[in-house]
Amino acid sequence: MQTPSPGLLLAALLAMLLSACASNDIYRSNFDNCVVTAQEKCESHTIQQHNVGSDSEYLLGFVEIDDQGQLRNRAQMQAVLDELYALASRESVLINVFVHGWHHSAKPGDSNVESFKASLAELSRVEHQLHPEKTARRVVGVYVGWRGESIDVPWINNITFWDRKNTAHEVGYLGMAELLLKLEEIRNVKNTQEPPVKSRLVILGHSFGGAAVYSATAQILADRFINSRSGKNYIGDAEGFGDLVVLLNPAFEALKYAPLYDLAQARCSYFEEQAPRLVILTSEADYATKYAFPAGRVFSTFFETHGTIERNDCGKPLAYSEGAADRSTAGHFKPLQSHELRPAEKIRELDYRNVQKIWKKQQTKGVAQFGSTRLSSLDHTVEHNPYLNVRVDKQLIKDHNDVFGKEIMEFIRTLIVVSTGERESVTAGETK
């Protein structure tokens, strides 16, 4: 029997890999609004209405982006924006964006899609608990889909880690930044009309989706924090992108986060009303970002030069190697961690009406319990710092992909309520 030539073997291997490539097509190609029922699943629709007429009602839109960071179809994004503009002209909205990570997409049945739906339904129930029927905000979800997988074959798809990391940053730099800014515009235009309850915008990103969100928002967050607009004559609360950005097990370098950490750390005090603006939640058991990420970064940073950073802002000493920060993810880099989140020893029923009061009472070395979780300060930052980098106990997030668990989602809803609730302005006395 003749042995196949190396060229033939290589061609066969390439053919196998090409046949294993994940779909590169748009999933939600019908841009019409569709009401989901037992008979109609609306799986091909960009705009879906779920649980109509109940206290768990929500609207869900899909926007898909390709590997180069371009919108797969601009008409898809415009259909979602047009729907939200029309909705926001009639009532207040709470817009929640979710950007998935590695191994996921906007494909019907994707576990992230289904988990996001469940989280929106629960958030809608919380909104109805917090506000009378006439002022409850309509909960809206926007699922940002991209090709989080380039090869479908199990186990072999693990080699796509670094390829998908580069793609995630492209997604964030380009198409997604435009989408997020336009969603923020909807929120802002609605709020000029003095509604009874302000419209709000929350952005969540997981894994490489967290890297994409950070790429899209980091510079804007810095701009909003400083807020150097003309005519400004006071120092108020630090503003953010929309109302809250949450990154779950994000896969990007701690060195990219360091400038924002420094910016917030250099301000030695915050008002008690200061809400969280950027929250990074990383599990101790997220081994993909704890071990695989640094292993890849060893080769990526081999020819780069790094120094040592030493700070002592506001009596909070800080020292670390830039090389170590460039090889580690933000959530696993201990010098830049600010808090830890652990299961509560004794679970209390969470009353969302009280979470803002609990948040305001936090101390530098204190512990705050929110239902089934306890948030503890590591005494690395001053009180009410709007940027939190939280180390999460493995019981709350058991691995890289376990980000929709009951306890962690309860804590995220706490963050959303704290950041999106009505609060008094520290400068003018009006509701913000």
C-alpha cells in the first residue's frame, strides 16, 4: 500500500479544518418584529417580544458583527434602533446589552441566548416590584452576536483561543462601538423629556465579549470620568458609559485596565451617592483566563520591554511589574483587584428597594451583604470608587462559562438597580 505524500496529507487536513469551520452567516435574517408564542418561536427574527402582557415581559433584539468588526447587515442594526426609538418615545426603557464570548454566537438555541432571555425576564419582574405599574421601565435586551467560534470540532476548537481574542478586539473597536453609542443616544434623548423614571443603559460582556466591550468603551470611560466639558464649574459624580458596564471573566490584559485604575485611584474621595460604573467579575476557578491566557501572552510579549510601576495615590501604595500585568488578565492580577465576592454564610432575602442604601454605607475595609452574596473591600481603593475589580469565589462562578448562575445573576441585578435607580444630584439637588 502506497504511503500518502506529505502534500496530500496536508491537503486532507486543510479540507477537514475547512469543513469544520463555524458558520459565518447571519442568523437573525428576518428584521420584522415578532411576538413569541408557543406556536411561533421567532428564531430567525431580529426583533422579538417575549412574555407579552406579563410582569416578565421584555423586548429582545439581535445585532450581528463579522470577524472584521463590521456589521453583518446595517439594516439589522437599524431595525433594532428604530424599534427602540419608537418604544422610548412612548415610555421609559431599561436597555441591557449582552456581548457573548468564546464558543458562542447568535445561533438559535445557543446557551448564552437562552440564559440572557431568562435574565431579562427576571429583571423585568424586579422592575415591576420596584416601580408602580405606570412607571415600570420596559426591559429591553440587545444581544450582540459575533463568531465566538471559528472551528466547530470539540477539543480542537480550543486552539482558537488566541485567534478569537484578536477578533474580539476588532469587534469592539469598530461595529460595536457605534451600536453602543447609538443605544446611549436613545437613553439620553428620552431623558431630556423628564419621564417619571429615567431610561437607563447597562452593558455586559463575557470572556472575549468582555474584551470587546472594554475595547469599545475604555477611552470613553476615561473621557466621562474626567468630564472636561466647557463651562464646567464643579466636581460631581464620576460618570460612565451609559449607566453601568459589567465584564464577566473578561479575557484582556491587566495592563490595558491599569490606566483606568490609576485614573480612579488618583481621586482621593467620592460622594456617597457615587454609583458603580465599571465592574469586573472574575472567578477564582476561571482557568481559561488564569492559565491559558498567560501561556499565550508569554510568546506575544517576548520581544516587548516592561518596567516596574510604583504608586502611592491617596495613601494606597501600589507596585507591580508591567510584564506580569501584560501577561495576566485584569481579573486575575492581584495588585489591581479591589474587592472579593463570596457566598453569604447566612442567606437573607434580597429586597431590591434597599440595595442603594446598603451600597452607600460600604466602608473601605467593610463587608456588604446582598441576599446570597457578600462583597468585601480589599482596602486597595478609597470608598465608593466607581471602578471595581472583583475576585469571585468559585462557588458563585464555577468555571469560565458559568456566568448565569442564580447567585451571581442576583448580584448583577443588584449592581443594575444601584446604578440605574433614581438618585439625587450632589451639585444641583435634582434627580439624576
